[in-house]
Amino acid sequence: MKSRVETVKSPRQKGKMTKSKDTIWDLRLYIAGQSVKGVNALNHLKVICEDQLKGKYRIKVIDLKKEPRAAHIDQILAIPTLVRKSPLPEKCIIGDLSDTERVIAGLNLNDMSM
Amino acid sequence: MIRTELLAQRKILPKSPTSIQGLDEITGGGLPKGRPTLICGGAGCGKTLFAMEFIVNGATQYNEPGVFISFEETEKELSANVASLGFDLDDLVRRKKIWLEHIHIERSEIEHGGDYDLEGLFVRIHLAIETIGAKRVVLDTIESLFSELPNPLILRAELRRLFRWLKKKGVTTIITAERGDGALTRQGLEEYVSDCVILLDHRVNDQSSIRRMRIVKYRGSTHGTNEYPFLIDEDGFSVLPVTSLGLNYFSSHERITTGIPRLDTMLSGEGYFRGSTVLVSGTAGTGKTSIASQFVKTACSQGERVLFFTFEESPNQLVRNMVSIGINLEPYIKNGLLQFHATRPTLYGLETHLATSIKMINTFEPKIVIFDPINAFMTKDNQSEVKTMLLRLVDYLKMKRITAFFTSLTNAGESFETTDTYISSLIDTWLLLRDIEIGGERNRGLYVLKSRGMAHSNQIREFKLTSHGIELLDVYVGAHGVLTGSARLSQETKDDAEQLLRQQEIGRKQLEIQRKHEAMEAQIAVLRSEFAAEESEAVNAIGIENAREERFKRDKETMSRSRKSDVNVNTAAIQKYNKKRRKIS
């Protein structure tokens, strides 16, 4: 189950470029089968992203049951795991993302609301 | 082993052999097959190596491919680390016999955003097992997850699930864990892995390290419960199940010469028993090593293999020194009959010494083993430990029917016998060397303190190191006590002089008697000649008298004829005269 969520390209601005404003947020969610935790995590993530990063993110869901090798390549242990591939640095959040506060803090989304 | 066979008949728990030397013996066949085993111990005690040997041996010897999941070292580091032990991991990985996987969770930040599980790990292990058809799995220090992942409660539950899952999959698993304070592991993993727990220990006593292992539990199987010393060396991991094996070894009647003919004589004419334990003790410089070397030389010249452990001298120095007393060991080293093993006693702990020695004995397979000297191991207060070590060593050697020759240095001033009483009971033949100080010089004396099973001499012998080997001489035992060296020589000279005097006296007496005899003979001759003279005189006188009587008779007859008298008148008178004459003659 791969789902590519909408991608919005925004024109580059001159001068200082703040990651929060222009970068596309590349998020990957690792799940294993249709587990409750996985489904919950995706739902929570969608809500948060819609709320905070509307139009500036893409979510790639990777099901390890289907792509077991990905676990090795991306060094995944815990399920579900959310990895922020960009903007750098890579960030990692483990869990079903039910704790919205922590997810926002973990992804450094706080800057966005400013 | 008989025990193993018996157990096998009883349909024991299936086991997965480790091929780690000695371990399969004490576990009765290996680790529990298809179940998890916990290996715990402090840092640097050999957990990873143990696990790696299990995997490599499985892959190479039992055709059981293995998965090695490392939470600490990368694949590259692992291959490099075990390459020194002769394992070619890369090759095994290429041939799909082994799957190495490094799990690193070194994220700069891991946020905890709710409920999670370890399905990712499961997926990875599953993939690895399926890919190579693994029968063995190692999780090397899975505990490190606790420091990396949030929420220990979830983690514990997940690990428990993992172990159950692995058991269900039927793979034999080793889980390594760090030793915790007061508990076997830091995170209490022993609660989850309850089938087999092995504790590795690495401690330091008196600045020397000792590695020991113990099987804490082994569900459904008997096992050795002692602490066993183990070694990690160029051959990898080896456990030495050397304990008191019991006193049921076979005793040989075969004798083996001491190399010193007169010492053989002292030991009822034939020398030591093969497979017995010989101790030579004495103060410094009494020739303990020399007696050992003489024994070695003679044994080697008869084609026996000898392993010589020296703890004080380097082999080179020892060989050089022995040449000075006419014992050349060099040729036997060259032809491989004699092997030296020189270490400082402080190099490692007793257990390791024992383990190394036994390993060397196993490899070299000698008939005779020399330990020179055994008390090099002793410090102030480890006598009982040394005794235990020697006990195990002696038992082992007796089992193998190897003749053991120990030397022991007695401290000057201490009683000769008491110093070594702690090992006395282990010793079959005990030779004591002592120096005897008389008349401003020091000489060596040797006697047999005990020798089990033979009528040995009770005499002290003077013991001399000459340029052509060892010589035993009778000591002087006389009216002035026991004398050795120059005192003995001077006493012997004195005795010789006295004997000479005595012999001269006897000669003189004999001569005197001779002379007396001669004088007596002379006297007898004189008497004889005197007698002869008298006799001839008497005979003459008798002749004259006879003639005179004849004449008288004739005259009388003539007269009576002329007077015409009766012839018979005077017959009585004539007869009376005749009688008288016979008496005289």
C-alpha cells in the first residue's frame, strides 16, 4: 500500500531560504501489514500534516511485510516508524503518532507555526 | 562418555552441538536445540566470540546455516575481528552459510510518539532466516535496544514475544547480555530466556586474569555445575572441564628409569612407576632441575615424548646450564621428542595456566611432563588454590597415564617436609634434596621421603653434579655421624691409616708366632739328639754287660766241668741274673 499524497511545488524565493517555508517535507512511514498501529499512525500523520504542512509534504508508506529488505536498508526496528528524510537532518519518530504534541516537536514543526 | 550414551538412550532433549572444545562435554551435547540460550557476562568476557563460534561451527561442521544479528559491531568489524581466529566470514556469507546483520539505531534523535512494536526487527530476522534457511540465530547484545528505544515496558513485552517467536520457529538462538549489578543481566532477560543460561566470567586475582564459565541453568538436561576455566586463544574458545575426575584411574606396573642408576637402585632397583607423580623438593641450588633434566634426557634417548614446563628459566638457558653437567638436551629438541614451554607464573592466573598446560598436553601427547617448579605459582595465601589446581592436573595426567615430574623449591629455614605438605597427598614418589653443611662446606644429600608401592631405600646418598652427569655416592656413616664431601674424604683417609696400622700389627704378631714356633722346633731337635746319644750309650753298655755275662757263664761252666759238679746246681742263680739284665736293656 503505497500512497503518494499531494505534492505542492512552491516558487523559490530570493535571499534567505528557510527550510520550513520552501522545502518539500519528505516523510516515510514504515508499517508492517494492516496493523492497528500502522493504520492509526498514518491517520494521525495525515491529520498533522494537513494541519501544519498543507501542500508541502509527501508521505511514502512502506509496508515491510511486502518489502522486507527495506527494513534492512533503512535500519528499521520499531513499527510504526516515521522518518523525515528531508529537510535534513533526518528525524525519526517511533510509535503510532497518537501523541500529537510530541510528533510536532519531533518533526520540528513548531517553527512553522511561528 | 558413558554418561552421554546413557542419556541418549533415555531420549534426551535434542541438542545443538557447539563444537566448542569442552563445552559439549559439560552440557551433554550442546545447547538446547530450537530454544533460546542466554549467554551473560561482563565486558570483554568473550560473549560475542562464543556466539560467533557457535554460528561458524554450525555452518561449517553441521550444515546449519546461522544468522548473526549484531547490535554493536558492524559486519565489517565482525569479519575482521574473527579473521584472526581463522574464520573466513566473508566467504561463508558469500556462500549463504551465514547471514551477518548489523542493527544500528544510532539516530540523532528518536522521538517517542506513541505505541509501537518491534515488528521491524521481526521482519528482518525472518528475512534473514528464510534467505539462508538458518537453524541458528545469534542476537548479540539485544539489551542495547533499551538504551536506544523509548518505553522499556513495550520493549520488554516485545522481547518476550521475540524469544517466543524464535522458539516457535525452531531455531537455536543465543542471546548475549551484559552482566548487571546483582543480577545476571542488566535488564533481567534471564526471566524471559529460561531454557539455558550460561555465565561467562572474567576476573582478576593478584593481577592475573582468569576466565571462567558456569552453566547457571539448563532446563530439561543434566549438566556440569562447576565453574570451568576457559581460554580464548588463537584457536578460539575452549572450555576445560578439568575437575576432580575421581580416583578410578588405572595404575601401571611398568617402571621407568630415573636416569640415575643408583637412584633406580634406591627405588627398589627399577625407578619410578609409569604414570606416577614424582616430586623433587629441596632448597635453592640442590639440583632439582638437574635431576629432572637427567630424567628427561634418559627418557628422550629411549624415544619417549617429554613436555617440559619451565617457570623460572628460559629453555635456552636451561639447555645451556645442563650441558655443563654433561646433559645435552639439544638433540631431543631438534628431533621433536622434547618440547619446552616457558612462561612466567605471573603471566596469567592459575586456571589459565592449568588450561594452557592441559591444552598443550593434549596437543603434544607426551609420556612425561615436567613442571619446574610448581611452587612458582604460590603467593602468600593461595596454597589451597594451588593444591586444587595440582589436584586437577595430577588427576588429568593420571587418567592419561602420563608420568608427572614436579620440582618444588623449599624456602631455606623452613622445615623441608612441612612446606610441601599441602601437595604431599598427591605425590607418589617424593625425593628430598637437602644440603648438608659440615666442616665449612655444603654438600648435597638425597633421600627418598616416600615412594608408594615399592620397597625403597631409607639411606641418605651424597649427590654430586659432575661434568658427566649426576652421581650418587654413599655417605660416610660411622662413629662420628654422617659425613659428606671433604669431611667424608678425610674421615675415609683416617680410616685407611688406621686400617693400615691394624694390618701391620697383625703382621707383626704373626711373625712372632712364627718365630716362637721355630724356637720350639729347635728345642725339640736338641732334645731328640740328646736322647739319641743317651740311647746309643745305653745300648753300648748293655752290649758290654751281655758280653760280660756270656763270659761269666762260660767261665762258670768251665769251672763246674773241671770240678765235675752237678750241672743243674746253680741254674736258679743264673736265671735270677738273666732277669735283672733284661730289665736294664
